[in-house]
Amino acid sequence: MPPVLFILMLLGALFSSGQAMSREEKHKLRNQVVEMFDHAYQNYMDHAYPADELMPLTCRGRVRGLEPSRGDVDDALGKFSLTLIDTLDTLVLLNKTTEFEAAVRRVLSDVRLDNDIVVSVFETNIRVLGGLLGGHSMAVMLKEGGQHMQWYQDELLHMAKDLGLRLLPAFNTSSGLPYPRVNLKYGVRGPETRTGTETDTCTACAGTIILEFAALSRFTGDPVFEAHARRALDFLWEKRQRNSNLVGTTINIHSGEWVRRDSGVGAGIDSYYEYLLKAYVLLGDDQFLQRFNIHYASIMKYISQPPLLLDVHIHKPLLPARTWMDSLLAFFPGLQVLKGDIRPAIETHEMLYQVTKKHNFLPEAFTTDFRVHWAQHPLRPEFAESTYFLYKATGDPYYLEAGRTILDNLNRFARVPCGFAAMKDVRTGSHEDRMDSFFLAEMFKYLFLLFADPEDLPFDVEDYIFTTEAHLLPLSLSTAPHSSSIPSNRTTEGELDDSNFDWTCPNTRLLFPDPAFPRNLREPIRSAVDKSCPRPAVYREPGMGRPPLRAQDFMANNPEHLELLRRMGVSLIHLKDGRVQLVQHATQAVSAVAAEDGVRFMQEMMELSSQQQKEQLPPRAIQIVSHPFFGRVVLTAGPAQFGTDLSKSTTGVRGFVTVAEPYSGCTEITNADYVQGHIALLQRGQCMFAEKARHIQKAGAIGGIVIDDNEGSSSDTAPLFQMAGDGRSTDDITLPLLFLFHKEGNILLEALKEYREVEVLLSDKARDRAAIFKGKPLPGSLIEGSVDVQEAEEDCLTEATTPTSFAPTTQSQISTVELDESSPEDVPPSGEEVSPVEEDTSPTEEVSPKEEVAHPTKAETDVPQPKEEKDSKEEHKGDTDSSSQSVDELLADWREDLEAFQQMEKDEL
């Protein structure tokens, strides 16, 4: 049959949940998007180009090898001016044709693709190859218009083919799945080129190639690229779990064995599903749609629990793999719109919107009760993407308001003088010196399209499809000639079932005869998120007695207690980092009654853990409010266990900073005249923190900031810790004292050096700029009239990843609890007072919904010590699905959380 173009039709109906936005207001927001893009793009060009990315806090470019390594996330950087290439087609969409022409000339004259550097095949494909192809598509479109780019002779396409040939060696495997990394100059040759030694790749990494490679083949007439991409997709399809029709997260590229068998629609898998459907749209090959529909039916059967999307095990799809969701799944409502399944798209988007309003941004991961699990937010565009597609499908002005919320939060919390900075912690509003290229490639495209009218666009977007990086590929490619020269792993036609084939999208008009219907879908979800914070009472089964051992009395080194635990089916595992893992196997208890006692003991331990977590102080914020920062730069700071409690202050402590003399603050302050009425800067070391605080307080300081003397330390890589007292009463200390690692402290010192007068705000979290300047005109370059209204936030926002709700269980096969246990080598040196070790007893319920364990905050005191400090180790958490798993298997499962986080940094981050 001839190629079929799968085009989503605009519905035009307005499903109003309130007053429709006026045309003038939409235009105002459209213009605000353009101004924000200009701010980000111009700062990249002024301060970073030709580097790959902008570091917006330090106003310089990120050059791989010159900055401290960030691990796998740096594999996106190849010294090929990544951000400029990724932004090419955004310039055209935003009607910046002059800037586009200049940018293309820069790429052609400055960018080299033969660098001796190892890059991610996945990231280079979607960002650089996709960017070059999107730029070529725009250049051809403009040239055909007769006014711009008349000199263009397919130069970007030639560069794209050069890059495609450099990526091809990665596909030289027996399975056809690509190696995850390739050397741009030498290909894949083994350890000498730092490639070819990997055995695993993520499903999305291997399955998100077809759009770019097929477009390259059809633009150039060389079928080799499309053939390799199809072969990789065929292999993944062959290796799906045949009963569940789901795929795992990580696969061995040689054997095809699943390495990680959890399955979801977020990190590690997301764009595999996206590219199956979009490959059908772009290429017109029915088989891609058939495969997608089979997968989609399983997703809706096992993973979708509206409004949640929860990972499951591919072999046991009724068994949840985790109780938290990552932010990458926010693309899925948009894909459901393309599929034509609008109702679950509305429900999941509403859940994500409420989480966004609760935390200002989508945290990298959040729990099923909508608390922060991983607090970072690198300015991801997926939520904006789904917002645009839902507005396009429904015409509901509610989604315009959602877009306004995105704009306001970006301006209020992420905007800094040199661009937009990623959020290090959505709870405190602290920043990370990072502005990824996808922010310019995707975020501003979707937001501009959301608020623009058709006449605002230089071309009809219905003639193009968006790649996962939002690059534009023309649908006309479906009619381009192509052939296959590579043997395929393609499924035989007999294995496909036409009953799973949806030939057309349903007409969503018929789904929503009542204009209020979308609102009716959203209301219960909003209520569920709003009510998620209060902690329910601990479950107590009526009529059951107290357990023989109380959690509050338990001591891990008491033999009698250990015997009582054994009888209840609870065992201990001593972890390498000094913590103890409590694991309950109900089937190993001496009796049913003892097993029930064990369940109650574990529940008490959960409650005890929650109380102890509440005693830990969350990170604080230091916000630079003077010129030229005006509150836009926020530094993550560690709290002190003494002095002013900033969480109880509505205004925080604001003042100009000055360096104390002596800098250590360990003797009487000699420049008291300068310190008085100021916030004193101090260096760590030589005496106790409390002693420093007393000296600057005596000199008249209103606050203090201690800066780490360990050069290179950063909150990017080290856990924050609390500054403990000196072993005696600290009630006499009444000023706030905060701690900055060396990197963050240097930002403050450099600002003081350059501007002489630097004013900061010490608070529990970043304040809204309107609140800081109390009604005065906001300094800086924010768009006039932008909304700066801080919504009321609930107390639960500061509880971070601390689990706070547990389902009652009487049939749980395994329960686990972790706690810290001091070992002899952990005892502090004489004279050093360390606050009591916090027990981390947050449990993981294995059959009932699981709860993830929070990373405890270190408590330290400032005493003379070597530069090398003991790093806190990652907590390994996980889940088990049977009572007979070995300790090794449990530990392997506990590592999955850490692997999942690292995976998110790899897989389109």
C-alpha cells in the first residue's frame, strides 16, 4: 500500500475550564518567550561560543577536559559547538532568519567533526545530527521562499553525512545494536580509542536512531544509515518479553540479554516508544505502527495507573519495580495525543502540572505521593512539550495557563544574568552552573508554538514532525526513494496481529461531548496531589498487641534484641558504609504471630525514621540580591545546628558581606568596625564552627558564611552537611551561620572582588524577587508585566525524599529498613563534637508500595583535620519480589536506584 501519513488534525473546539485567554495576552506571552530565548541565546554566543554549552553562573563556556568531569553527562560534548547546532531550527521558527543565516555560516566555518574525542552515539545523533538535518530542512525551505539562504548548497547536509559516517562504526556489532560511545576521529577500535569495551546500552539509546538516520538516507540517497537504524529496531522488537510485550531498560548489545528488566516510559526507554510511532508518521511504514500499538496496549495494561506511570518488571508486569517516577516521562502525554488517546493524556498531564505547581519545577524524580525523590531540575522541556500538544488537540485555554506557569517559574527561579541556570535543588531554589543545549532546542520551540497564532509562524508545522530533540524533519521524506542493503532482524509478517492495528486516530470530539469534561478529569487529580502531604497515622490492626521489641529500644549490638528480631523473621545486613539493613522475611518467622510482630516492628521503625528525618535540617539558600544579580543567583548552603533557625524566619537575614579578619574567625575579630552590621565571610578550619560564630557575633555581625578550605569541593559532588556545636550549650549564639563549599564560596568571593559591595539574603529557600524588593520595580531585564505571584507552598516541600506514608500490610513477604550504625573507626577525634548519628530507617515495602530511602545529611564540626574527608557513600536501595533472594541479589537490587539516576544523566538528559 502507498505510504500513509499519520497527521494529527486540529480539533479547534474550546473545552473551556475558565475564561479564554485574550489574543493580546497570548501575544504578550509569545513575545516574552522570544525575549527569554534572546537572553539565553545571546549569552551563549557572547560568553560561551564556540564551546559546547554555556555555564550561566560563571558566564563562560563549558569545554570538555577543561572543566571537572561530570561523568557520562559530558559524553554529549564533542567540541562541536553543540548549543549552536542544536539551536539552528529554533532560530527559524522564532522568525530570526538573519540570525539563522549567520549561525549557519558560523557552523560551516568553525565547527569540526573529526575531533579525537569520545561521544555518546545517542546524544550526538539526536542533538548534532538532528540539529544539522533540522537546519538543512529550514535552509532549503527558506531558499525555496526566494528571500533568504540563496547561497546555500546543502553544506549542512554534507556535514550531516560526514557525522553519520563517523557514527556508523558503533553499529558494527553482531546484534546491530550500537555501542553507546564512539570516537569521532577513530571510530570503535577498543581501549586505545576509549571505545568498544562496553557491553550494555539503554533501550532508548539503541532505539532512538531511526528518524535522523532515515532522514539522512532519504536526503542523500544513501540507504546505509536507514538500514542500520532499522536493524537495531528489529533486534529490540525481537527481544521484547513475549508475554508482556514490554522491553527492559538496559540490554547487552552482544547477547541481547536484558541487563535491567524494569520497564516504564521514562529514562532509558522513553524515546524508543516515541520513535516507533513517529517513524510511522515520517516514513509511512505500517510495521512501525503495528509494533507501537502492541507496546502501547501493554503500557496501558501494566504501566499506566492513571494518573501515574509506574515501572514494572517485564517478566512479572503486575509487580511494581519502584514507587517513584522520573521527569522524563513527562513527554508521554504528548505522545498519547499523537496516538489519539486523549483522556489518559489529560490525566497524567494534570498530575505533572500539580507537581510542577507544588515544587515550581518537575523534580528529576518524585514519589507516588508527589514528594521530591531527586531534587535536581536541568530545565527539561518534556512538560512544555506535552502542554503544547494537549492545547493543540483540545484548544482548552487551561493549557495556556499551564504554559504561563512555566514561563513565570523560569523567569522567577532560573533566570540569571548570563542565561538560565539549571536547578540544583527545587526545594531551596539553588542553581547549578549548567544550561544544556536542549533548553534552546526544545523549550522555546514548544512555548512559542503554544502562544503563537498560525500567521506568526514562517512555515506550516503540520508539514514537519518533531524529533525527540524537537528538530524539524519534513513529512515529504516519506515519498523519498529508499532501499535496504543490510540484512534485517525483521519480524515475519505472520507474527503480527492486525487486531492490534489502529489505522486512524479516534476523533476526540466524540470523546468530549461535554465542554466541561476535561475539567472533570482534572479535578480529582488536583485534589489527590493537594492532599498528598499529610502523613496518615501508622497502621494498627484492631485487637493486636504491641510487639515484643519496640523500635525505639532497639540496639543493633544487643544479642537479645538480635534474637528477638530473628524470631520475627527480621535479619540484619551490615553495609560497607557502616549502615545496617533490616530485612523482614515473613516466611522465616517462627510463627504467624511473630511475623505480625515483625511487621509492626518494621512499621514502628518507619515511624521512628520519619521523626528522625524531620530533625535533620534541610539545605539553606544564599541569594545574591545586589547588582547585577538581583536575586537570580542562588547558592546551596549547609545549615548549622545552632543559631537562628532560618526556616522560622519569614524574611531571612539580609545584608552586605565582608571578609572577617582573621579569615579563620578563630580569634577576636580585628576588623570589627567593618564586620558590624554585615554578614561575615569566614574560612573553614583551625577551630570549631561555634567558636567562629561567637567571635563574629561579638564583633556585631548579623550573620556568617563559612567557606570550605578544601579547594575544588562543590555541592555538585559532595553531600551537604550540618555544622554541629562544640559540645556545650550554644544558646548564646543568636545569628545564622551557613556553610558553602569551595566552588560556591568562590562565586561569592569573585562577586565581592569585582563589585566590592555584594548584598545577600540568607534564608531557608530562594525568595521570589517580588518579595525581596517589596513592591519596588524589579531590577533586571524581565519582561514588563510578567506575573510574579508566589503561590502558597505546603510544609511538605521541605521533607524532600523522606518517605512519609506507608500502606498497611499484613501479607508482606519482605520488608527492609536501613539505619546508620557507628563503627569504631567512625568515632570522631578527641575534642570534636559530632551530632548524634542519624538513623536512616526509612523502609522499603516490597509487596505493598515501596518507599525509597533519603540520603542523610552529614553532621560535622570544624576542627583541624586532613584535607581528605570521608565521603558519604550512596545508599543502595531496591526491591525484591520473593522471600528467597540472596543477600547478593538484594544488594544488586539496591544498586538499581543509583543506576537509574546515572541512566537519567545518560539518556537524553
